[in-house]
Amino acid sequence: MQNNHEHHSHNGCSHHHCGHEHGNGKNVLIRVIPALILFGAGFFVPHGLKFAIYFTAYAIAGWDVVFRAIKNIFKGEVFDENFLMSIATLGAFGIKEYPEAVMVMVLYQIGEMFQDYAVGKSRKSIAELMDIRPDYANIEKDGKLVKVSPSEVTIGSIITVKTGEKIPIDGTVIEGCAVLDTSALTGESVPRRVKEGSSAISGCINLDGLLKIKTTREFGESTAAKILELVESAGEKKARTENFITKFARYYTPVVVIAAILLAFIPPLIIKGAIFQEWFSRALTFLVISCPCALVISVPLGFFAGIGGASKKGILIKGSSFIEALSKPDAVVFDKTGTLTKGVFKVVSIMPEGVSEDELLKTAAYAENYSSHPIALSIKEAYGKEINSAEIKEIHEVAGNGVKAVVNGGEILAGSSRLLETNGIIIKEAQCSGTVVYVAANNTYLGYIVIADEIKEDSIDAIQGLKKLARQTIILTGDRKETADTTGRKLGIDKIYSQLLPAQKVAKLEELIAKKQKNRSVIFAGDGINDAPVLTRADVGIAMGAMGSDAAIEAADIVIMDDKPSRITTAIQISQKTMLLVKENIAFAIGIKILFLILGAFGIITMWGAVFADVGVAVIAILNSLRALRA
């Protein structure tokens, strides 16, 4: 999937997860360490050099903050955390409190570094998780099969797809017959049989057989590539979740700046003998005290701990903004196949007529002995005993309908209702979801076997847990209505929408987003290529990592390593705990802040008293943040 991979890994980030990737740990340390050395040196140099030393340290640690503040002012976004820190630290230079200015910037960079480290680590785990299956096309050259990049294959070329390989390009089968797993693409859990003349869609996996396919489209026009394009357009519609501190700064900054201006100008006008110079200096002190040192480190650190705590549970979160969105679920939406169900087939019921269950199962297993179709394999697995193949004489496969076999001299039929009816055997159609195999021997109907995709053991717990946390649970699937409804009923899902194509899934999700409660999130969990556009569009996209397709893992905001749906409940609980800790830190820091601002405004406390309070608060807030590591 070489070129394809670049295609979606780049789009995964173009308008998506780039919370604040402005520095990975190493780059930050290259700046923090020299700044700290200069900071220490500043205490020992002669008075005349202090400004130069501290300003150099300040520039090294904080130039990007000031630069972003200026850039955002031109964009019309004035009151963000960058502006607040720039104005407070420049104010500190104004009143010759140089060390304070440097320290604020250094602490900010350390806080960001922790968070980027957490996000980077979870991204690295995701990259390792991505099962970079080689997507290639096999083309025959001089009698040998050669692997080439799918984008080099022209329309009308003949490609060979072996068992276990993915079909790279859409086309028509010209030779061979095989069973295809289409679940990653369509969400349909029942495998499809293709033979000469059938159309073969890219992204499906060949489960058994060898196919020669004549391509009918170029790689860029094929189904899998089209779905990845849908991902890009879905990404553009997604609202960017903001970082918590930015939201907070939008309210805090103007309040503080206005208060400082009033403090500088009002007292000299009202109070007799008040000197402007003195109040202006107090206003600058007020600004410096207001600078949220403790917040600037404890908020990113709180999120860092949350991401770390989640990753211990095998939940990889790609950025702090997703923690906030995850903590307020409105609807949790699931894909069915591979997310709530295992995506593998098992015999779920045996309904004999006039014979024992064992007899019915044995007859079917003997008839299916030579087939490697997933349905045949699940019948043989359920039978679980040695099959004496000497008893099986003739086997005749009826394409798309089942098998006729001669076993111990008797004729057995196993397959669809049509197979039995065309052979003159009257049956009652079974009313159930899943795939039904009807069995007859010597023109006598013996009953039927139902094979279905099994629900994961963990799904029921997951849905029960989510009912306490979210307003509603929903299934969006490409699978058949009966199958989807049965799964939904067993799990107690609130709403079920089935038989949806990838683009219809996105449309349905947009409807849900339009109807959600204000400030709440629509969360989607899926695992297939066909889920990638929906994962991108959802407020929070969660991919099942162990079995999920590369495209789904790339498009998601959160990846669950072990495919357990109940981890979604855990992830929401961790995010709620993290948000609570972050809010506790903010309330505590602001409370102490207000107290010292009042004392500072009246000149009761000096700058260093305020700094000391700030550092103390920062230490307590940091210790509180680390509680999130114990998920």
C-alpha cells in the first residue's frame, strides 16, 4: 500500500490531529536547558548584565509563544494563553522582575513537552500497531509473477490474487473462483463467492482460491481509494476540538488585562496624592502575579497523566483535546461487524427434523468436507470429529447454492433453500438472521443449521456501561437488516440503521451530530476501511486496533489495542476523571491567584511572595495531576 499509505497518513494529520505538535521532547530540551543555565547565571552576574542574560534566556525559552501571540492578534484571536503569557512576562521585564519572566516560559515549555511526549508515545504505539500489509498487485511478466505498485497497473491489465491477499484494484474475474471477505469494505459479515464474470472490488480479501482479474479501473479510481477520499472530505467538516487551556484563556485573559488597566489608571484619578508611576508598577505586578504559572504546567501535565493512564489499559489517545470531547458523550455509535461482533462465523443453532442434532451436523460436515468456504469450515469445526473421507464418493459444488455429495452410497444436499427446492425437496424457510444451511439425505429433509457472526463476550458489558454514561447507543452498519436487528436486540442498543454504504454512514452520522445536545460529543467506534470516513467525521473516532484496517486506525482519534468494546466505557471514565483533576487544579490555582492578586493590588505582598505562592501551587497541582496515571 505504499503510495496509498502516504496518502492517508498525510491526510490523517493535515486537518486532524495536529493539536499542538510544535515541539517534540528533544527540541524543547535543547531550549529549556540553556535557558535554565542562563537563568542560574543571572543571579551571579553584575547588575549591568542581568537584563542581557535574562532576556537571552527568555528569548530562547519563549520566542515561539510571543510569535504565536502576535500571529494570532493578526488573525483576530487576541485573548489566548500566548497573549496572556507574553503580556505578563513583558510586564515582568517592565518592573525588572526578570527571573519571573524566564521561569514562566520555561515552565510552559516543560508542560507542553510532557503532553507532546504522551501524544507522541501513543502515536508511536499506533504506528507499530498499523499492520502495514504490503498492498501490491501481482502481474505476470515472462511467465513469472512480479509484485508491482497498484498505481502502475493500467486498465485492462490482468492481475493475479492468491489466497490471503487483498484485491488491490477493481476488476472482473476472468479465471478461477474464490470466497471473498468483504466485511472490511461493506460491513457485510457473510463472505461472498465470486467466479468467472463476477466483479471483484478492491479492499476485499481472498479467503480461498486463486483469481485472475482483468482490471476495469485505475488504482486511484478504485473503491478503496474512493473511501480514503471520503475520509479527506469528512476531515474538513470536523470541528477542531480546542485545547482546554485555550478555551480557559479566552475568558481569563481579558478579565486580567482589563483589571490591570483599571488598576493603573483609576486610583491616581480618585485617590488624593496617588502617584501614577507607583500604580502603574502595581498594575504590572498584578499582571505578573496573574500569569498562570501553575496552570501552564499542571493542565498539560493533567492531560499527560490521563493519556498515560489510558495507555496502560491499552487505550491510545492521539491528543489532549480528545480527552475533553470523550468526557462528554451524547451518543455512542458502533459499527457492527468486527466491533460488537467477532467478524468470524460459528454455528449458532442446529434445528433437526426427525433426526438427532448430532446426525444433522455429521451429515452436513461430511457433505462440506472438501470445501474451504468459511461456512463449511464453521460446520466442520462445530462437528469437531474425525471425518472418514473414504466414505465420501462424489462431490459436486453448485456455485452459490451449496454442495451435492454421495456419502456411504446416499445422496446428500447441503446449502440454500433453492438447492433443495430444485431437487424436489419441500422445506419450511427458517426465519432467522445469519446464514442458513438446509440439509437433506436421500430426498428426505433433515433440518437446518444456522451460522452467524458471534457477538463478542465483552459487548453486553460495554453497552450496559455506556447506558449509564451516554444518552443513547446506536448501530450503523452495512450488514443486512435482520442480522443487524438481531445483534442490536440482544445487546439492548437504542437505534439500529443497517444496509448503509460508506457515504450513507457519514450522512447518518452528520444527522446525529446535528441533533446532539450542546457541548456534547458523538463518539463512533469501528474497524473497517468503510468506517474510516465516519471515524474522521465523528467528534471522537475510536478504532479497534487488533483487527482493524490500517485506514481505520489512521483515521481514528483513539485506538483500542485489544478490540474490547468495554474499553470505550473505561476510556470515557478515564477522560472524565482527567477532566475533573484538571478542573480541580484550575479552581485551586485560581483561588490562590485571586487571593494574592487582591493582596498584590493593595501592595501588601511583594512580587516574590506571589512567585512563591505560584510555585507552591504548581507543585501541589502537579502532584494532583499525577493521580490520573492510576487509571
